[in-house]
Amino acid sequence: MDFFGPQDMIYGLGVVAFMACAIAVGGLVALSHMTPWINRRRSEYLEPESVYRSRKNEKFAKLLPENPEAHKRYTPSTCYLSVIIPAMNESERIGIMLDDCCDYLEARAEIQEDFTYEIIVVDDGSTDDTADIVVQIATSRKNLRVLKLKENRGKGGAVKMGVVHSSGKLILFADADGATKFADFENLEKEILRAAGGQPLDESFPAVVVGSRAHLAAASVAERSFARTVLMHGFHTLVYLFAVRTIKDTQCGFKLFTRSIAARAFPVLHIERWAFDVELIYLCEKWSVPVSEVCVRWKEIDGSKITPIWSWLQMGRDLVLIWFRYQMGIWTDNQPQ
């Protein structure tokens, strides 16, 4: 009577492991093939974009130079801070967020002559009157303008369009729901100045600072529903396994960039929906760009556009594909042509 020896068992386990790997790779190939992405061209980021309902057909600035062979990959800044706020059907929440944002910026500009800024609300194909509400608010606020997209691109696509039409040395994107206290910008600013060597700010230094919520440190103040907490922790586990190792909270909508790294990273992004933050930080880690986390005050606001189950499944799929497509060379980190 024949018995399996240790060598036979090792061989059998090897076969099983090989088959499991083959099935996994095959599944990823199939998933990648079935999940399309939009391949943006450089010319899209250089097209003139008009300020929505501006009286003199005012145009937004361009982050990228016309000549792709230019010595610098970005145009010179004309203000200190650009604030990018993506908004899609935010007519009920945008006013509260803008009050908090404008109050801080206007007060600081009054006491610091060199603190210049712009606020760009990117209307991501809203079907409500979000853009018109912001235009009305702008009549009593300073340096507030609307970039209205013709169609919905997703949060990542909206942020990207705002960034590539910004003029700041520093570029901050913030969520329209006002979940983060805008005054916490100073905490991110201090960290990015520390990384870049202090004042005056060197916009050519590549540095990123991301806001982070309660799970990172007790100094953060956050309130989140139990269901969302469970989903967030599951997502963070997948992020750690497949994409980002240095940052614990990739999804907080409060991130600050120097102009140079914004010009390098944002045009490269392939993901334009919720998981774009993960690809953004993945690229920074790949390039060894300094990325820091700073605690911010955060509170969950009703009206989130994330569908609890479906959106998280999409995000999980996308972050696995970020890892797979870059590893397989399907995606590159080269500037778009």
C-alpha cells in the first residue's frame, strides 16, 4: 500500500499554491480588462477655462506650461494659496463650508499683507443650483470663483481640474461638506513649511501634507457612525496591503501640496472617482516625495455622496487595480502627452 511522503506533500502544496496564484493573477487580469479608465491628454489641461458667469469672460490660470519640454513642469505662482473645493449637488451644504473658509482667509489676509489666496469651487456637473449659489456668495466674498464642468468627472476628476487651473504656491483641496475646520489649514501649513525649509516658501520643493482623523491620534476630534467606521477600517486594511504604507488616513478631504509636486502628480492620475487619493499618495511614495500627516478636527456631516456598500466596493476594486496596473506596467507615472 502506497503512502504520501513528505516530498509528495510539499509537491502537492506547491501545485495548489501555483494554481491559486494563477487564478488570482487571471482574476486581476480579467478585472483590469473589464474596468475601463479615461486616458486624459495634456491638451485637456491646457484648454482655457472660463470663470463661470464672470462679466469679462475671465479665464483661470494654468498650472502646466504650454511647452512640455520647459525647464520647469509648472508655471510660476501668482498667489500664496489656492483652495480647491469639488462640489456636486452641494446647494444645501456649500454655503456653510464657504462661510468657514472665507472667514478664516479674509481675516488672515487682513493681518498678513503677503497672504494672498484664491478659492476655486469646481462644480462637477451638478444638476442643482450649486454653481449659482456660489456665484451669489461671491458677491460678498473675496477671491471666490466657480469652474463649472460640463459633465460629471467624479471627485478626483473635479479636484484635478481645479488644481491644473490654480495659481498658488500652496494648493489645498478641501471637501464641500465642511467636515474639517478650515482653520486647521495652519497646522498643515506649518508642517509643509517645516519640510520645505521654512519661509519664504520654496514652491519648487516637493512636499505633501494630509489631514488625518481620530484613529491616528487622540488630538484629533472626530465623530463617525459605527457602520462607516467598520467600512473605513476595512478599506484602510486594503490600502495598507496593496497601495500605501506611510499614511494611515488616505481619505480625509483636506490635503496640501506645494506647486511643484501638484504639477507632477495630478496630471498623471488615472483614478477620477473616490480612490484618487490613494493613487496620489501611492505615486508620492513611489517617487520618495515627503508625505506627512497632521491631525485635524473632523465631524461627519449628513448628506455624503458615498453610497455605503457600493462606493466602498468600487474603491476597494480601484485600489487593487492601482497596485496591479502599475506593477504590470499597464499604467506609468509619466506625464500625459
